[in-house]
Amino acid sequence: MSSVISVIDGFRTDRATCVLAPNASPLTLDGTNSWIVAEPGFSSCVVVDPGPLDEGHLRRVLDVAVAGGRRVAMVVLTHGHPDHSAGAARFAELSGGVPGGGVSGGVVPVRAADPSFRLGAEGLAGGDVLTAAGCELRVIATPGHSGDSVSLLLPADKALLTGDTVLGRGTTVIATDGNLADYLRTLDRLREVADGLAFLLPGHGPVLTDPAGVLDHYIAHRAERLDQVRAALAAGAKTPAEIVAMIYTDVDESVWPAAEWSVRAQLDYLA
């Protein structure tokens, strides 16, 4: 049985619904997955990663979020990269303009680990439990892809919203604001959680239904890449670009510049 659910836009668990942004690319895969989380029948919801600043997409997310008379209680960012966060302030504005929308004077808060992306006083940290959607969302600090990455555990659905920490297809890069040592620790932490999960709900790509198997693959893949970098250095490669050309032969060349970010992170890790 496949561990991937092919439908992305409109995919639903009991409490989470995906709205796919129209920003497909080699790095964003099919586009950014925006997630609306709410207990069935509850009066409010939480929107995770509104996505890019694309008015049509933001209004589609809003339509799903306020269906049945719900209001948007808050926006949560898994991290601050613009394909996830650039539309957050505009979405908060749109949500606050809906009758019954928002909190405290019509302002919908945006919660993020990085203060520069927040709207409102509250931040986001590992151990936080968000209940504004009528169900628990437990925040897990998952740095690595970026320094501010978090994942959100939705226990009632046995699901984990992973942002860019785990993708629905392929593996993630270590961005210029990320760190490989952090990422390896994050993968180990998520592997401990994975045995109790039914779904990984990623920030890009399809939903995954074998969380433990996916995390095992991610951990093995990182170890393999480090061995390949060591071998490339031993063979005389001197620059990240030379290493990428030697070891990323299984990856489309259009993403080689991003692969260099990961190689730089690997070199820093091995130094």
C-alpha cells in the first residue's frame, strides 16, 4: 500500500484541511500547503501557513476557514520563509474583516517563533499548546531547515503538520538560516513521535501515511549524504558546487543551487 496520498488540494483529515497555493516550483513542489485546523462543529479555526502573498489564494483559504460561520482565531507559521509567511499579514487583515472574525478588536494574531513575523504579543515555542480551534495543537520546536522551524502535533487526528521539516516528496534542504546538527536532532525527536502517528501533513507535497518509515528514510538519507560529502572531499572536490555535481546526480539540476545550501551545512557539520 502506498504511503503517499496523491490528492493535495482539498485533502482532509477529520480536523485539518489543505488549500494548495499556486506557487509550484522545483523547490516548493506542487506549491505551499496552507492548513485549516478546527474541531468539527467548532466556532473557530486556526490557519497554519497562509502561504505567499497571492490574493486569490488567501481568499480561497479564507473561504474554507470561515465555512459554516466559523471565525479565524489565529494564524500560525511553521517558519518564516516567504512561501509560507508572506501572505500572513494580509490574511490576518482579511480574516479580521469577516463578521465575527478575529479577536480583540477584530485583529487576528499571527503567532510565530521568530518575533519579526508576529502580529500581536504572543510568540510560539516548543511546548506551547494551542486550543483556539477546539482541539489541541501541540508545538514542537523542530529547527534545522531553518532556525525558527516548528511542527504542530494534532493528537486527535494522529497527525503532525511538519512545515518544511519533512516534505511530501523528496527531502528538504538545509536553508541558509538552518543548521544540520539541529536538523539531525530534530529528525531523531520526530522519530520518537512517529510511531503514534497516522499522517504527516507537510508544507509542500502530498500527505504521508507512513510517518515512521518516512522519518527512518530521512535519517538514513542524511547519513548517506554525509558519507558522500566525505567521499567527494577525499576525491578532491573543493567547493560546494563541485560536491553537488558529484553527489547530487539523482536531483534535477534546477535545484542544485539550493543543494549547495545543504552542502555548506554539511561541510560546517563535518568541520
